[in-house]
Amino acid sequence: MLDTFREVIVVDNNSCDGSLNDIQRIMKKDSTDSFNLISLNKNIGFAGAYLEGLKHACGEYIALLNNDAEPDGRWLEELDKAMDNDPKVGICASKLVVHGTDIIDSAG
């Protein structure tokens, strides 16, 4: 169930924009979730970073979110509901909308 436990895994893909410091500050302030920061010494690409994060995940459901995405406030709740309502569902994908528009980029 969505509201029982959350594990947050952040994979820093060798960023050089100062965001790693921001993430570390947030992780120190927020004690409601379990945070795991994986800092890579080289950029291994989008898929490589996701795969590295998945190696460390232990949840029943795992949600992947890229750093440039802006999820709806009910994003995880809706995905959780879809997974819980049908035991045959093994994976869900979200609708992606082009930022600042109503144009659908992809629908999972």
C-alpha cells in the first residue's frame, strides 16, 4: 500500500551542476522516507542509472522518475491503485505530457 513505506533512491549520474549538494541537504532534513544516494563516478546514461537504482531497490512496487519530470500530485496514488486492482498487472506506465501544454508525448 502506498502510504505504508517509501524508499527513495537517488542516482546521481556524475552531475556537475551542484544538484548533488541540494539532494544531500534535502536528505538530511527529511526523515519521513528512507533515502539512499548513489553517486556515480561517470555518466552511464539514462537507462544505466535506472538499472543501478533498481539494484538497490527492495520495494513491492518500484516507481522510476527522471529528474526533469514533474509528476502530478496523485501520480503514485493512481499507479498504486492500478497495480492493486488487478493482480495480473506487472508494470504500469504514465501518460507523459509536453511541459506547458496539453499535448500528450506518450501514454505508456
